[in-house]
Amino acid sequence: MAAPVNLNRYRKAKARANAKARADENAVKFGQPKALSKLAKAQQDQAEQRLDGHRLNDAEKP
């Protein structure tokens, strides 16, 4: 007769593996160094200022 198997151990190991896979997927999807996100934000702000500087009058502002 085979030795009893603790199914909770396998269930928890499977859940940990799924969580790790999901975390790795999210790291690729959302993971961006803080310096790069600050740079992108600065570039966006600069582009908005440049665009606002070329407006003819304030009536055009949304």
C-alpha cells in the first residue's frame, strides 16, 4: 500500500507557482524603473508646456 499523501501541500505549491507566474507577468507588464517613469512624465509636461505656449489666446483652453 502506498504512503498517504498530503494534498494540501500540493495544492499550496500549485497556488504559489501560479502566484509567482502572475507576479512575473505583472513585473514585465508594469515594471518600469522610477527614473524612466519620471523621465516620461517630465517629457509629457514639457510637451504640454510647449503646446500651451503656442496658443493664441486663453479662450482656446479646454
